[in-house]
Amino acid sequence: MSYLFPTYAKWEVKAESGHGATLIDDNGKEYLDFISGIAVCNLGHNHPKVNKAVQEQLNKLWHTSNLFQIKGQEEVAELLVTHSCADYVFFSNSGAEANEAAIKLARKATNKHKIITLKNSFHGRTFATMTATGQEKIHSGFGPLVSSFVYAPINDIHALESLIDNEVAAIMIEVVQGEGGVQLLSASYIEQLKQLLNKHDILLIVDEIQTGIGRTGRPFAYMHYDLSPDIVTVAKGLGNGFPVGAMLGKASLRDYFTAGVHGSTFGGNPLAMSAAKAVLTEVFQESFLEEVRQNSEEFLENLRSTFKECSLVKEVRGLGFLIGIECQIPVDKILKTCRDKGLLVLQAGPNVIRILPPLIVTTEQLNQAIDILSEVIQEVSQEEKSSIEA
């Protein structure tokens, strides 16, 4: 019997420990972890520098209040600002909270209430962020949602423009839709989006919860394009597993988030800041990011080459170490067989295998993952062929 609400379709794996890109279950079986806690453990499991930073802070101070000066907040905020287009930071405990802050700030700063997001997007599960999420399955069963969110199809600039009126405060996007099937915004779409933002004086919010903190080989995914968002949200990889999120904003927005307007009891606590500082100090090194870019590009090309002639694979796409393999069939069985063979990968919609290795993954581990994926997809392809022939 479990005393937990059944909100997750839990797998049979019971994780006990891990190191780097390796996860170990309660029976001692080792897995290549190409989920990374869903793009959270960007530095892998048990990273020594992150562990040391948190352990040192544990013996100093866990919590005070945001009424106090917290040195770590200033240090982490400086790292985030230095490596982004933003000027100020608000700390939260999660990505959903960061997106809540972004929505509130955009509405308050513009005195407008309408937010445009994209279909198949994912922005969280609080009432405002699940409404911002462009997926009916996330909305279903909860009654009336937060008003003034509307949705445009991805990469359709004309559909987006048709939704713009005088009440639009912001457009909220993911440069790569992770939960939505690893779908990339096109460069031409982003260029046209910029023109619309300028023409109508609309704020741009970029949700970097899954794509940020080096996941795509840049500090933030928007940096692959000539973009300068007004607001950026991060979480997941920011703490390498320690719960922490942040909303970054430009200087023009500062005076709309003053004392009493917004807050968080635990946001930016000393423990979270110790983890985040250690992560950013490591990830934001240009040599580290360059290695991520090189390794991920090679991995993506090897995947494409491997499955070029495979009839079961429709497309391999991605940016950095956020990669999707779209298949002609639901991928549940592929994921299960991969787990049996020691590789952990994830879904992004029914037909897409989502691959999120830690950024510190080795070439040997990447090649091993390709071997397992190739073996499993070939097996499933043969089974599908035999089933059709029968």
C-alpha cells in the first residue's frame, strides 16, 4: 500500500544512489541516466563541488527570512545577470513559481492582462501556469481557469499576430518545447516575433526552465538567436537537484516589483543559494559550455546517422542536450525496453523519445546510449513488422 496520491505513473526503478551520469537502483543495477531528473541534474549526480558547497552551508545557516540580507542571493543574482540580458533577479523555489512571478510582473508593469502562449507549451501546474500551458490535458477537470490566456500554434506568425490586441501584456515562449515534443522555434519565426513585439510594445517572457543553465550549450537557449527577452525564468538545472527557481528581468521592470508586491518564504534561502552558486560557477565557464556544444552536436549527428534508414523513426531533432526522437508509433515499449537494458530516457508526448543526459556525460556513455537505442528500436521495429505481417 502507498500513502501517496497517485499523481505520477511511477516506474519500477527504485533509485538508491548515483554518480555522474550513472544511477543505481536498490538491487545494485546501474543505469545510464539520460533523464537527469528531467533536465535538473545538469552536473550529474553527486557532483563534488555542489555537494561541498551545500555541506558547508548546512553547518552555517539554513534559513532566516527575506527580511534579512542574504549574501548568497547577491552572489547568485550577479552570476545570472552577468550571463544574461537581465538586470535584476527574484528567487523562488520552482519553475512554476518563477513563471507565476513573471506573469504577475508582466501584468503589473503593463497594466494589461492578456498573455499569449504557444500550443503544446508547458509552464507549470499552478492555476496561472497551467492556464499558460497550451495543453488541454493539463487543463481538464479543473473548471474555469485563469482568464486572459490565449494560445497560438508554434511557428505560425500570422496566427500569433491575429491574437494581438491592446490588452496583450506579454508573449510567453519556450525556445524549445520540451514537454511539447522537443519542438524548436524556427529562426524566421523568432525574427518575425521580434518585429511584432516592437510594433505593439509587448513584453517577451522566455521560459528557460528546461532549456536554461547550459542545457543547450549556452547559458540560456534564447542566446542561440538574436533575442533579448524582458523576462527570463529558470529552475531545474539551477540547483542540480536542490529546489530553486528564479525570475530574471530588465531594469525597466524593477520599480514594479517593490516591497510587499511579491514574495516567497523559502525563495533564495542560504542552502539553495549555495547549490546554485556552485552550479553556475561551473556551468557558466565558456570552456565548459564549448564542450557541451561540441559533444551535443556530435551526439545529435550520430543519432541522425544511426536512424537515417530506420522506418520506425520519423525525425531526430534537438538543441544541445535536449533531443527528441519522433517515432511512427507510441514509444512506451521502447522506453521500457531501454530501462531493461540499462538506459533511462523519457517521453515528450506519446511518440517522442526525449533524451536529457547530464552535461558532464562522456563520449563513451553517449556512444553506449546510441548502441542501446539502436538495438531497442531495431527490436521493436521487427516486432511491429512481424505483427503487421501476421
